[in-house]
Amino acid sequence: MNKHERIAELARQFSADGVDPRYAGYFALFNQQKFYEAHDILEDLWLPDRHGVNGNFYKGLIQLAGAFVHLQKNRLRPAAALFKLARTNLEKYPGGHEHLNLVAVLALIADWHGRLEAGDFSKNPLSDASVPKIDLLAGLQ
């Protein structure tokens, strides 16, 4: 079974009204702190259309999950760099985009990047009890 087939099988368990199961799966996996898997499932959606209308949007979300993968591996500076890239890609879109409150996502990015800077890149904020969560919104386009 190749990677695309594995992702398709994984995506079958996720559903949300009006969205691709890989997109829904990204948020479910992200909220379970399975950041690498979240990155992988959304990358499968992004790769065929990375230059399309949502190319930078999906790329920013993939970078956000990647930042948390780096935090899980205690790679604080690479995490900070990905938070910045994610912000740059996501801030190009309206505050409500693809069933997502981007204002809240950008605030989450600013918060976590700020935690890294506040600890002078010597303390991993993921080791604290707080866990990032991102939820899709019903009815938002």
C-alpha cells in the first residue's frame, strides 16, 4: 500500500459536512496531538493543487502542524520558523475561510510563537499542560 492509499484509508474515518475528509481529518488529528499525521493527511489534499486558490492556506496549516511536530521533538527554533511561515501563508486569507476561524488560528500561532520567544527558545511550551486545539465551524465558508 502506497502513502496515498494509506492516507485515503485513514481519511475514511473522518467526516464533516461539506468538507473533504482529509481536511476534517487534519483537525481531528491535530486536536489529538497527532501533528505529524495531521500534516500528512492535509499534505495529500494540498499536493495536487498546491498552486490553486487554497494552496497557501493548506500550506500554512501544514506548517502549523509541522511547528508542533518540532515542539514534540524539542526543536524550538525550527518550530518558531514554521510558526512564522504558517502565519505568513494564512494571513493572506479572510478571517473566516473554509469553515475555519482564521482570526483564532492566527491568535493561536501568535500565542505559541510568543511562548517560545518568552522562554528565549530554551523552554518548550508544549511541556506545559496546555494543548492546542482548532475546530471547524459549521456554516462558515
